[in-house]
Amino acid sequence: MPVRPWSPEDLGRPTDGTWADVAFGLGEIYECEGDLGQAADWFRRAAESGHAAAALRLGAVLGRMADDGADGSAEDLLAEATRWLSGAQDIATPDAIELITDMLNRHQRQAARRGLEPAVATG
């Protein structure tokens, strides 16, 4: 098998597959390493390029980030996750149905948390 010499211009350029495939692969690596923020960034890039599996994984990662987040961004993360899951091309697969069901449960838990928060007195 001939070996093509590498040059600095090749950095970030896929050697086979598409950019979306490479971005998806990087998302998987970051997800396995536990860096959900980086995983979400790479899955988002792949999903924006039309990678169907990336849209599903992005929804799942954003949901996990919402569960872990205590900075008040949980609602935004869940909203984005829902948009990606509802627009996924493979929405009728068992994996997609499970992810969507899980997302609905997350929304319900988030709504319950809001209902348990004390009301803020104004005035």
C-alpha cells in the first residue's frame, strides 16, 4: 500500500470518508473520554452536515449534560437536544425512540424541579 507523505496543510483533512464522518468519530472519542462539551461540539458539526447518527448522539449527549449541569443551562440544553432528536432522519429506529422517550422524561423532571423551587417574592 503506497503511503502518501503528510504535510501541515493536511492537518484536519480526512484521509477517507467525509468531514461529517471524521467529526462524528471525534465526537465518539471525546464522549468516551467523558468530555461531553467537546463531544457535543463535534457531534453538532457532523449533524449540521447531515450525519443522521450524529444528530441522535448529539441529542443524547446534550441530555446528559443537562442532567449534570447545575448552572441553569439545563433548559437550553434540553431544548437543543429536543430539536436535534425531533429532526433526526432515523427517528423511527428503536434507538431514536428510546432517546426521545428519555428526553421527554428529562423534560418532565426539569418541570418538576421548577415546580419545587420556591417562588421569588418581588416588590
